[in-house]
Amino acid sequence: MNFINYWYMQLLTRLSFFKRHKILSWTVSVLLIIATLLICVAVKSSIEMTKARATLEVMLKENHNGNQIPRSKLMKEESGPFSGIVWYDYTFSSPQTLAESKRYLKSMGQSHQQITLENCPIVYRVILRPPTKTSKRWSGQIYLDTNQKLSGSGRSSYVQALSAESLRDLN
């Protein structure tokens, strides 16, 4: 019982310090609340990214065969801070993208002698969409694109046609 009384008295002396210093106690309380919220957001984001990475691996394993060289990390994208529209973007190269890159550079009149899987301009772009209230499951699309994030107006007509032709749904 003395052990419990000792720690109880130690705690009371610490709390009495905060009773005498109201501003300090409020500051510490607010900082603890903010730290707790930041930790919760970081954990939630990490869990979402882990789920997306696992889903990406499964979808690519089921729908795409061959050697894959990652060209970008899996990145979370949003259309706006409060829109709720979220997707994940990932690019990789493969022997098919290498062949398409050589054709693309040839059509542009550029040299294609030094092209490898690590530097080819045409890559596969994978777009993953997480479950929503209406769909309830992950969905995805894969298509050939440049490794740059260009809008439709910034891409050449060759790349736009290539993207439209190669577009496939991932299940």
C-alpha cells in the first residue's frame, strides 16, 4: 500500500504544479491534442497506402505478365481538398513499353539506340481508385503513356492515340 501512496503523492505534486500554472497547463493540453490528431492522420494515411500497394500488386499479378521496372512510386492524388475524389497513380516499364518507346522515338525522328527499360519515354500508367459508397471495391485502369504527368492537351496525338488504344480495366 505504501508503494501506491508514494506514486499517488508524486502524481499529486505534479498536478498541483499545473494547477498553479494555468497557461502552461492549457498549452500542454492543446499540444497533446494536436500531436494525437497528427499521429492519427499519419497512421490512417499509412494504412491507406499499404492497402493500395497490396491491391496494386494483386491487380498487376492477375492482369499483367512480364518483367516490370518501377518508374514512379505509388502516389496518392486528389482532385481537391474537400472533393473526396481520390486515386493512386503508378508507372512502370516493361519489354512492351520498350518496343513502343522505340516506335515513338522513330516517329518523332529521334535516336532510339540508347533506350533501356530504365529510361524509355513510354511507360504503363496504372490508376487505382479506392472503394466508394457506390462501388464498394477497388477499380483500376492501365494504359500506355509518357512518364511525364501531362494533361491531354500537353501530349502528342501519337501518345493520345496510344493511350486510348491500350486502355484496359483491371479487376
